[in-house]
Amino acid sequence: MGRACLALLWLLLPLAAAAERGPALPDYPVERVADSVYVIHGPLELPNPGNQGFMNNPGFVITSRGVVVIDPGSSVQTGEMVLRAVRRHTDRPVIAVFNTHIHGDHWLGNQAVREAWPQAVIHGHPNMLALIEAGEGRAWVERIERMSDGASRGTRVVAPDHAVRHGDSFRYGDHSFRIHHYGKAHTTSDIMVEVVEASTLFLGDNVLNRRIPRLDDADVQGNIEACTRILATGARVHVPGHGPTGGPEVTRRFRTYLQTLYDTVERLYDEGLGDFEMKPQVAAALKDYADWSGFDEQLGRHIGITWLQVEAAGF
């Protein structure tokens, strides 16, 4: 190959690499929810071409030593958007990341952090690490790329490298981070992260606000129990996995959704109804949530999942 051809090849390589990546994600507003604690509240819709796959609530805490990021989002593009937001608020390095659970819309942004800050520690539950090893991470990359019509192209799996368990506590600069895990709730891999000095909880998808969750991997009663136990911390600021941040009322209202769902399905099950017969009565019992994003799409699945769990509880 001649020198001219080699030179042309080197010129084209960056263009080819760029073509393999989806477009940059626009910057989203950053909200200060507590002292040194910031959240980027994502769209409530499922990943789609319009939101480029971004839908969760990435957060970051500025400590005296550096920045701790919680759930950097669904793609390398989302992670880069989060890092731009961090840079607008501080020039301190990102030193740690917490991933709340296996669903990729929350953690595939790890890639951007790893590329920008190779020494940052990435924390996740042991079950999350095992699920990624079994192929769940790759499946999420493909799912979000498909749902976003390729906007997340270029994203690759960067798994947590430090396993954390219930009761673990980490000190980063002037802030302590306490881990809560109460067994299977939204998934088997959930952690909730308490920022102790800021009286703030990052709840992952154990709690949502104004959005109905996927319960495909959930234990409804376990999720109710997780809500009850996390409320006992007394933390003042509750950051859901999706939807607006608020106080303890955010967690209480979500727990009410789950409890009403379970109690109504259990009552109708005891009356002999099949899951396919219950929807009108369950929808009526949950009418206060009918305007939440995903209600119409998810309610039938929620009834079916809960019906099976009610049935299993009887054995």
C-alpha cells in the first residue's frame, strides 16, 4: 500500500469511528436537591428516538475529595452529558460511581466515566455483577440501541468493579454513603444509596414518581417492604429512579400504589377471578395513578405478575 493510501486511511479512521457513535445528547437541566447534591431529572417516557434513550435520574454529589456519581444513565452519550453537568458545577475529579441495579437505562453511562476518569471506583450489588457476567449488560446495550433507533450507538458494557452489600458505608471526602439492600424488590440487584450528611436517598427503581415501573423482575411484596424500611431512615430528600424528587411522601405514594395493586389482586383472586378478568376493578382502585406515564401500558402486566405472586404465596 502506498504512502498516499496510508495517509488517506488514517484520515478516514476518525470519521469511521464517529459514524459508529450516536449523536451527542443535549444538555438537560440540573437541579440542586440538597447541599452538594444534584439531580438531572430525565424524561418519563421509555427510551425512544426523541429522548435518545435517556430516561433515568442521574445524580452527583460534590465532596471535598471529588465527585460521586449515582446512575450515570443509559448510554455513553448520557454519561457524557452527566459529566458536562458535573464540570459546570466543579472542577474536582469523579472518584466513584454507584449503580443502583441491573437495568441498563441506569448504568450504561459508566463507559463515559471510565473513559474520562479511569481511576474512578464503580460500585454495584454482587447480583448485578453476576447478571452482567451472564449477558444482561449486552442485552441492555442492544435493547436501548433498538428503542432509540441507534441514538446510543457506540455504547459498550462497563460493569461495576467493586461489589457492595447492605450496611456497607463509604467515606468520600466530607460525605458518607450508606448502602441499603433488603432482598428482592424491583430486582434482585437493588441498592439504595443514602448520602448521610445531606439526608438524601437515591432509591433506584425501588421508588418511582409520576411513572409506572416495569415489574417484570420484581417481587411486589419485597418492593413494598423495601419502601417501608427505607422510610425508617428518616431521610428528608427522596430521589426516585424516574420522576421528580421530593420528600418521604414520594416513597409513601409509590408504596401505596404497590400495596393497593397487591391487595386488590389478592382480593379478586380469592373471589375466583382470573388475572384477565380483573383489570377494570384494579384500574378503578388505582385511579389516582391513571395519569402516570406508562399506566395504560403496564397495568395489565402488573396484574398478571401480581396474580402469579399471590398464587405462589398460597402454597
